[in-house]
Amino acid sequence: MTRLIRLENDTWQLDIAPEVGGSVAALRLREAERWTPVMRETPASALEERNPSQFASFTLMPYSNRIRDAAFEFTGQSYTLRPNTSAGTAQHGDVRARPWQVEREQRTELALTLDSRDFADFNYPFPIRARVEYLLEGDAFDTVLHLENAGERPMPAGFGIHPYFRRDLGGHENAWLQFRASGVYHTGPDLMPTEGMQPLPAELDFTAPRAIGDQNLDHVFGNWNGRAELSWPDAGLRLEFDCEPVFSHFVAFTAPDGTLALEPVSHATDAFNLEARGVHGTGMRVLEPGESMQGRIRLAVRRG
């Protein structure tokens, strides 16, 4: 069975699997004398098979979401990755199934590191060093991502997280969502952007709180202000996202298992190829040799 490290304080209980991408296996809130999952619980089969796709949350590096045809152009050169989806795309980077090293472990803190040069089959043409920190402090749960260019050439880069939240707290599927963004990327049947960011249509405007209900979401929002709120009115609970500016994009996805994926990410889907086509504002970063990017995601619980 996959080894789990548990962090815990008076508010949160967090289980992490260092050997499976440092992924989150469970996130729970203390309610009276019991722990209530707010993310989906990772099934035992996924723990045994070390399948990060079924975990509660996983890390996206050195890019987020999909790359069309598992290939991209950068500084006039073409690069090909190994596809890892049935559609022939490269998806979610290549750290979520890798074993990470424990750098620091305390009751409420965990720091993990990964060096891509430790893996001969790493599916990215540029070497990276990565670090993720998990910290519990009072009502706040922080995730800090750090990505460094460990090579001798500039590289395109990005990161994010992919958490799946329950929609049925309080005995009802009553999750409400609120966030502010100024645009969304239109996609074709392959869920790839067909152009740059476009104005928000009314049905995708979550500036005011809205019940998710039966709405189907699989959208990348841009010019996000880094704040969002997921609430369960019947349970008297809400979670507030407060993310640093590097997380300029936000993905909302109503998953087939009935959960809601809310993903703070640094760039749009297929940003590398969009930028190569002259579409700007995608959030893609270029890291020079030895340069790094870092960002903090804070999740705080509010009651009543």
C-alpha cells in the first residue's frame, strides 16, 4: 500500500502520498467530533495502483492541462512529448506519478522535492527542479509551488494544482461557486482553445455566487484575480481561495464522478502553442537557466 504522511491541526487533516507525485489523498475538516472530507477521498485501489488521476488532488508541473498533439514550438524549435491520453495529447505535466523526496516533515508542515534528472524517462525536454510545501496554520491550508529551470537553455514553464471538491456536504448536492475573471477560452470538441481569451458569456459569469446545479463546466478562465469561494449553504461552510498573482488562470470542471475540480493554474490550456502562434496573455512563463517561479495557494475555511 502507498505510504501516506498525515498533517493535522485543530481544523484540518491532510494525507499526502510522497511516492505518488506528493499528491493529496484526503483533505478533511473537523466538524464537532468527526472529520468531514471536503475533497473526494482517494479509493484504496488508486492508492494500491498509485494512480494519481483518482487522488483528491495532484500537482501540475512543468505545465498544466493539455498540450495539443503532445508537441509544441519554442524559440523556433519543435519539441515532441510522449502522449499520455487517448486523444494523443500530453496532459498535466510529468510529476504527479513520480516519487518525491521528503525534505522536511513536521506535524503541520511537509516539504517535498523532485529533480527531473533523476528520471531517464522524464517527459519534458528541459530539466527541472521542483518543490511543493504543504502547511496548516489555524483555519488556513497553504500549498506553495516552486519550479526551477535546472538546464542551460531557456524553457517554457507553468504550474498549478488539480483538486477535486465534494459537492454534497450537508446531505445535499448544494455547492455554490463564486469568482471573478474577465475572460474565458473557447474550445473545440477536443477541449483545446481555438483562439485567445474571449469575453465571458452570462452563463459563465460567476462574479455573483451561483449554485452549480446541473451546469456542466470544463472551462479555462483568464485574468482571474486569484480569489474564489466554494460554499455549501446547507452545511454552513465555505472555502475561500486566495492565490498569488502567478496563478492568473482558473479551471472549473464538473467531473464525471460528481465532484468539482477547481484548479488555480499559471497559464491557459495549450499555452505554449498559443504563444507560438502569436496569441499572448496566456500566462506562459519563460524561465532562463537557473531562474525559478513560485506561488502560494491559500485555502481557508469559514463557518456560518
